Amino acid sequence: MAEETEIDPKLLEDPVFQRVLADSLEIQDRFSAEPVYAKTGKGYLKSAGVEELKKIKEEKAAEE
């Protein structure tokens, strides 16, 4: 059974931690474990696709 880790309550209020957590949860479905490495947690991140990348570039350009 996996060991549960408690998150320090101070971290939950930290804006940097909140952003990192949000970003990691956003890409979690794109992570694919390699069968050989499934037990070690190694794998790769699937491509977001061209449309998503275009959207990100447009959002960055709008911010500047």
C-alpha cells in the first residue's frame, strides 16, 4: 500500500506551491509510464498537440 504524505499547511497557502500543484495536476493525464519503468515511475510526457501549443503562444504574446 502506498504511504500517504501530509502536506505542510503553510505550503497550502504559498502562491508558488499552489501554482506548481495546479500545473502538475493539469499535465498529470499526459504522463505515460513506460512498461519497463512502471515500477520506478519513469516515463515520458505526451505531446500537448499543436492546437494547445498555438494557444499557449497566443496567450504569452497577449501578455507582452
